[in-house]
Amino acid sequence: MKNIKIPNCPVCGSTISKVLYTDRNRRDGIDCSGTYVKCNNCKLIYLNERPEWETIAGYYSSTESKHTNTGIVNLAEVLTKSKVPFWKKILRKFISRPHSWPIKEVEKGTFNILDIGCGCGAKLLEFNQRGYDVWGLDVGIQSIQKCKELLPNGHFICGELQTAGLPKETFDYIRIDNALEHMPNCSEVIKECYQILKKGGKLIIYVPHGNSITMRILGKYSISSWIPFHLQLFTKKSIYKLLKDSGFDDIKTHYCTPSSWIILSIFQLFNKNSTSAIKINYPAWIDFVIYPFNYILDRLGISEELIAVGKK
């Protein structure tokens, strides 16, 4: 399969970059390769030599059922139960990734939120329970079907943001949770988000961190290194520039390390020849044990995940 070369950085347009490594797909049994480079200007890490987008889109279609997250669906089922065990509430509040940060509970029907790349809708379920009118957008047909089953009062669109036809100044909040790194047109997506946000609205982005400890030490074995699906891995400088150039103000960045990401990276390192997804199960108390280590990584700015918030 012949790869194409991306001449310009997707964020700043620079043509000067440093080659990091060339690798193959390690999780999905797909026969393809790619080369990650780092932009000398904005420090974005992006997949320079890679299959054409039409080919990658075909890979999504062939692997959608495999990557429809049953774990998220199970979480959603737990959240819909009237009584959630106290220890699970504590775990989600202090240990789990802050999906809902910084959005507070509101009076029902007063605010709305759009989740781009909403998956099966479990995160939107929580916002719906906290009073928000929820909207979800995803390219996966199966994911949208699950969303409609989970949230019959929600609004869901199957497709891409630019062709969704959403009116300007519609949303109070927009979330992009581990989806922006998959998009070949990330700059256009963020500009469109700015257009459809209300004045004073906020965009919250979660992305794999290009300067994470596993990317620094493990490189191609990091769980964030996912050829050909992760087209770009953002750094603090590159995500700030992306938001600023799209018109956002009061931009803040935060760090977070989901425990499973480090564990999965280590498993991937010790299974170098694997071509299938690594699945591991570990007891919830492991998160408590690892949390102090994750906290230190976050304070040092080498977390596994980068969170950015911009205001219109």
C-alpha cells in the first residue's frame, strides 16, 4: 500500500518537522504503516506518511463493531440505576478522568451541550441527568443507534460536523473527547465549533498528550501511538495555537492521566509482535494505588491526556 505525505503541519502550516519514528498498526490487524513527525514550530506530533484518508475511513467502517465500547455502555447502564454504590461515586469523582469538568449541574432545560464524537452516549447520559439538553454527533452508525436507545430524548446526528447543518450560536458547551486526534481537518472543525457556540460558550477538548511520559519513554509502544487512526497528538503549545487561531479566548490547559493508559502502554511494550487489541481487566482499587503516581505526572506536565478549554 502506497502512503501519502502531508507537506504542512495541520495546525500551523509549517513545512519544517523532525521525524520521530515509523511504525505499523499494532491493534487492529490492519496491514499499514505510518511515520510520526514533530512540527518544529508549534510542536504538534502528526502522522506525516500515512494511507490516504479514504483508505483510513474504510478501516473505521471495518472495525467499528470491534471498537464500539461495551465498557462505556456498561458504565451507562450503571449510571441509569437509581442507586450507585458510594465507593463508585468516590472513585468517579476523585480518580476517574474528569469527563464533565468544568461543567456544573444546572436547572433542567436551561443549557445545552454538544458532544462531537459522542460514541455510545454514556457521557451525555450524565449531562442529561444533570439538567442539560444533550446533542451528540458521531460518524459511527452503530454508536448513534446506541445513543438513541440510551437517550431517547436526546438529539443525535450521524455524520461530520461540517455537513451537519447546525445553526450558528446554538450551543452553551461543546465537548470533543478523544476524537480530534482522529480528524484530518482539525483546524476546520475547531473553527466550526466557534461558529456554533453561543457568545460566552465554552469548548472543552480532551486529546492524547504528545509530551506524555509514555510517548517520551516508550514512543511507538505508547497507547497514544495508533497508526493510522491517531493523525495528530497535541502538545500544550499546539492545542493553544489551534484554539487561539480559531478565535477563542481565555484558553486554559490541564493535565490528566487515566491509569489504564499507562497500563495498556506497558502491556503493548511487552507484546511487541501483537496485531490485535490488548484487553486487560484489573480491580478498581488499582486506580487508588496508581493515583499518587498519576498525580505527580499531571503536576510535571507529562500526563497521558491533555485537556484544553476555550471561551467564545
